[in-house]
Amino acid sequence: MKTKENFSKGNYLIREHFQYGVQININVAMPGANEKINNIYPLKTAYTIFPNGKLKLNTHLGGYQDERI
């Protein structure tokens, strides 16, 4: 849900234009679980935007933005 929200607000980084569309990174803040419940982890995800407007997830977890917030 946060991914769609960030995409609609324009909060993404364009990585590359290629013949099928545009590859982008969307940053998402995920809350920790269990003993790390008080931590928020900023994660990177990778998507492709096709010319017809379809958004396709390429990589669920492309790494961490920096350290936890």
C-alpha cells in the first residue's frame, strides 16, 4: 500500500529507460517485528513502468536505504 502511495505522489527514483519502459526504485519504511517492534527499516524496491501505465514489481527487497530510522 505504501508503495502505491509513494508512486502516486512521485516519491521514486528513475533508474533507467529501456525499450520496454522505465525502471524505478521506490523507498518504503517497514516496521520491525517481535523484539525489533520499535524500529523502522527503510527499504528499497524496484519496479518497471510500462508504456501502458502498468507497474510491475521486479525486486521485493533491493536493499536498505541507509540504516534504520
